[in-house]
Amino acid sequence: MGRVAASKRRVTIEDIAARAGVSIGAVSFALNGRKGVSEETRARILRVADELGWAPAGAARSLAEAKTNTIGLVLARDPMNLGLESFYMQFFAGIESELSPRGYGLLLQVVPDLERELETLRLWRNGRRVDGVVLVDIRQDDPRVSYLAEHPGLPTLVVGDPAFAGPHASVWTDDAAASREAVRVLAGLGHRRIARIAGLEELAHTRIRDDAFLDELAAVGIEGEIFRTDYSAEQGAAATTAALGSVHPPTAFVYDNDIMTVAGMSAITQLGLRVPEDVSVIAWDDSVLCRHTVPTLSAMSHDVIAFGAHVARRLFEVVAGAEASAHLDSTPRLQARGSTAPPPSTG
Amino acid sequence: MGRVAASKRRVTIEDIAARAGVSIGAVSFALNGRKGVSEETRARILRVADELGWAPAGAARSLAEAKTNTIGLVLARDPMNLGLESFYMQFFAGIESELSPRGYGLLLQVVPDLERELETLRLWRNGRRVDGVVLVDIRQDDPRVSYLAEHPGLPTLVVGDPAFAGPHASVWTDDAAASREAVRVLAGLGHRRIARIAGLEELAHTRIRDDAFLDELAAVGIEGEIFRTDYSAEQGAAATTAALGSVHPPTAFVYDNDIMTVAGMSAITQLGLRVPEDVSVIAWDDSVLCRHTVPTLSAMSHDVIAFGAHVARRLFEVVAGAEASAHLDSTPRLQARGSTAPPPSTG
DNA sequence: TCGCTCAGCTTAAGCGCTTCAGATTCGAGA
DNA sequence: TCTCGAATCTGAAGCGCTTAAGCTGAGCGA
């Protein structure tokens, strides 16, 4: 009976202390690898801890140390559209690859809108639920950026251009350069009219890509147009159809994600045009998908797993007290595949 | 100065108590909506708490209540292949939809292999890091199932067939019925030889789908074969090519996920065959992708977000102390689109 | 008037850990 | 032989909260 009751109770360092014949302080020292106990005692304590199947009580440790060993990430997205974004799962995996070795966990929250995201951040900050947060999908004048700036105390890492990161540390990709490369390559193939099927206008990187796109069009002396979408396959297809129905249809498209590219390509085909003979297309996020469509998709390629790992490392620097700074990740490069070619020779 | 110092310190219920002129006990009662304080006092306390921007300290609450308000989920997957699975992001979103309203968080961990997953579970259990766990990608004789069965105390919800859930609660889809439906529909169209491009053999549902597939083939009196893959696009394409190169090539394929379907379709096209005129294909997980390929993909369709929500609800029942039981989620149904048709008439 | 109940509030004991100010021991230097 | 300091270990406070138990005074029946 006593044994059952004992096995029910959670094993604490007090149990270890009793069994090893030392004080709980000594146990704490031993378990945390700090000096203050002899190697002999330490070994004995560790053995006992192992025998008892002890594991640190996260809550108690958090309370005493005033740290939680977790990193938070809130995502304000419509769940319906979330599945398509191959980006996030890989991004998480990259983050995790840095968290696990440090014994950190990732607290994830998916909320329907920005307001709830802000509310979550407020709770996490005031309640010390996480040691740091990663902010994604940054907007222009992002309320999360300003909230965390005005209420310091929660180490923050912004995923996006430093121009929108306020006083926080950031890790960013040079989307402007990438956007220009796409235009340049298409112009080099001979295209004279390019459509950009862009994502949500509110997102900061959309504007950055837009500006660079228009800029480079002017620089190389060709025409182009931007179509606005919500990243969905439907709007991607619709924008494509609209563009091709105009008086001066483009001969090339640059899409802001991979799913719109697939949908757009299908729209192009339905209009009786061929990819890449009649129309070229470039996807933004590269994914396995791009390698297996017919034709294969030329895409702006980026190592998202490494990107996530980079983000995590920089956040840990901030958590450790480092000065906030901006860090440029590798620039997405065009991975040319079967969906890009010279335009049909003008008759 | 005093003000700065004060604003640096975290706001505790003690601060609220002092400001409201009551004891911390009263504050606790008020904040948790328990009786023990008058409505008038409660209102005052809530107002003060709001003014001070107080939020509960998760760690302290966890320690006192012996609960963490978080649910854990470990994923043992190669990060590289993770991005493609539209399944998980939607699944998470579904889970979240039930967690958020309850003030629960989702602790996510992505690890490279099953052994590390087991290690994580051990830590979570012994350290009381989570109130419950969701087990996905269940295998035959899954060590996680047996570990948690032999070391009770961590409420567990198995996502998968109850036959593999041990003593734990489970939420499952009738993959056998779905597998049979796929065969039946293809047979109904006139196909006499079907290939199933299956996923990882270790996973319990793979075997279930296999058995049902073979069973139904026999029932309707047609032929078929199973090809084993690791869910990757590469192996999906390779298996497709291999099948079509055999002496008696199949006229229809059933793939175990959507990404292999896309890759397989591309392999079929490269062999000079057309979908669906020469070969029919069915994808397992339905996704936006399936609606936008050319041709559109017929798929075994399932509401994954609702599935995730269902899983979360059942886990909460277990956490609340309910008896473990198995719950059948809706059965995936064939969503017929453009990739299925009668086979070419035999010459 | 007395005694009782009960709402409303206070007190204090935990929850399991870290940490820091001592206490104790032991060996080396003077 | 005595002193001092380093090494090792103990004791207790404290992290912010919940909650059982205790206290107080008002209201009420007898």
C-alpha cells in the first residue's frame, strides 16, 4: 500500500535528497552540474535520481529561475489556407533543430486574426509564459512590433526586413534583390511584359517585392503589372486569367507563393496556352511540389529549414541579452526549371 | 526612479492586493471567479488588476495547481519531408481551435526519430510539462503506446486505429472503408488492375489500408499490387514508373498522399500516357493542390481541421478524467475530379 | 440577550525548485 | 600548535500562485 501511494506521488529532489542522505540544496547543485558537491557525492545523487526516474518539474524550475525554457510563436492565419504553406512546417522544423539541443520547447498558437495574436502576446509577456517570441508575417506599422517595443521585457525576433522591425532584432531575406533577379532573368529571356501575382498587401515583404519589381522593370526598360491576391489558389488563378485577358497580356508571371503558381499554370492551360512555350511562370517559395509538376516549376529557392534555424539562433542571442541587430539570411535564388523559356517570337 | 524600478518588477497578485486593500487570497478568489468575495470587492480587484496590466504567472499557477495548461505533440519526421504534408498544419490549426478558448497552449516538438520522441515524452511525463499528449504516426507495437501504458499519469490521445492504441483513448478514421471505396469506384469504372502506392510500412494505417485494398480487390474480383514508398515524391514517381513497366501494367493508381500523386502523374505523363484517358489516379489526402493540378485530382477527402478539433476535444475528456475510449471520425470519401475515368477499351 | 450560521475575508501552508548565507570539516602555512 | 581559507554541505528564504482552515461581525431565531 505504502508503495503504491509512494509511486503515485511525483518524484522530487526531496526524495532524492532523503535517499542519498544529503540536503536538497546539494541535490540541486549536483543535478545542475554546479560546484558545491564532491564528485563522489554528485555521482551518488545522479544515480539515485536516475533510479527514481526523476525529471525536473518545469513549473517549479520556471518559477525559481524566472525562465520558462520555451519560445513562443503565434500565427494569425486562416486555418483553411494554412495547410498549403509548405513554408511554415519547414520553418518550424528549422527552429526546432536549434531548440531541442538546448532543452527548449516551442509554444505554438494559431489564431484567426491579428488582434487575437496581440492578445496572446500580451498574455505571454505579462504572464512570463515564454522566454522569447518570434514574430512572422510582419506588416507595415505592425501593432505587435510597437506593442513589444513599448512594453519591453519579452525578447523578440522579427522575421522580416529590419525597416519594419522597430527596435527588435531581425532576420531577413533580401526579397528586393530576389524580386529584381526574377525580373532580370525574364527580361534576359526576351520577355517584354511581366505580371507579378502578389500576396497580401498588408504584409511588409509584399510591398518590398512590389517596389523592387517595378524598379527593375524600369531599369531594364520593360513593362509589367502587379495583381493583388490573398495567396489563395482561387485568386491566383483569377488574377492570371484577368491578366491574360487584357489588351496587352504578359508573357511571363511571377507568383508570390507556390500554390498560386500551380493554380495559375492551370488557368493558363485552360486558356489554350502552353507553359513555357507561350507563357513563362516563376514560383516564389520553392518546394518539392515545384520539382514534380508538369512542366517543373522555376522557383525562387531558399533553404527554409536553415532560415528557421538561423532565426532561432538569433533569438537565443537576444534572450541571452545581446543587443538587437539585423541579420541577413541567404538571398533566394532563381532555380530555373521547365516553366521558363523565351517568349513566342512576336509575329 | 522608483517608478522605473516598480515597472520593471513583474506585477503580482500581491501588488493587486496592496492596491485594492485586500489580502492576496481575496485577489485569487476574485480573479478566478470563485465565491468568497463580494461582487463589489471582486469588481474593484478586477479593475485594479486591469489597471496594473496583470496576467497570471503560468509557472506559479502550474506549480500550485499541478497542471500546465498545455498539450504536447511530438513529431518524429525528417524535416525535409515535413513541409509537404499539408496534413499537419491543418491538423494543428484544428487542435488549436479547441485549445485557445480553454486558454491552453500547444507545445510542439519536432525530432528526428522515434527514440528521441520517446525521450521527449519521458521528460514531459516525469517533469509534468504538459497536461496531455497527442500521439500521431502510430506504428505497430508502438513503443510510445506501451511506455505511456506502463507509466500512467500522462493523459494520452492516440490518433489512429484503436487496435493500436493500447489502453489509451483514440480518434480514428476508417481507413479500411476508405481504401475499399477507392477500389470499388475504380472497379466500377471498369479498371481490372490497380496499383496502390503505399507509404511507410511501419505506420499502422499503412497496413490497414493495405489489407483493405487487397481484400476489396478479391471481393470485386480484380487484380492489383502494392508498392512501398517513404511518402516522398521521388519514390512515388519511381514506383509509378516501375508499375507501368511491368508485364501487366495497372490502369489505375491509388497514392497514399497528395505529393506522391502529383509526382506519379508527372511520371505517367513522361511515359507518354495521359491522365485520365490511359491511366486513372486517386490521391489520399485531399488539399487545395488537388483542385488545381491539370487534370484536377480525384482524392480521398477528409476534413482535417475538424479532425484536429475532434482529437483535441477527446483529449480534454481524458484530461478531465474520462474513461479511455475510441472515437470514429468521419470516413474519407472519394471526391471525384478529373483524374479518374474508365480505362482505355482493351483492343 | 445568547448562541448560531454564514458570507466575506485573512492567514499561512504548500507546490518543487534555485540560491545564497552560513556551518562544518580538513589541510596547509606560519 | 594555531589560524585561515578552500571545499563541501546545510538551512532557509523566496519565486507567484492556490486553497484549506480560521477569524470576524452581521443577521436572526428563540
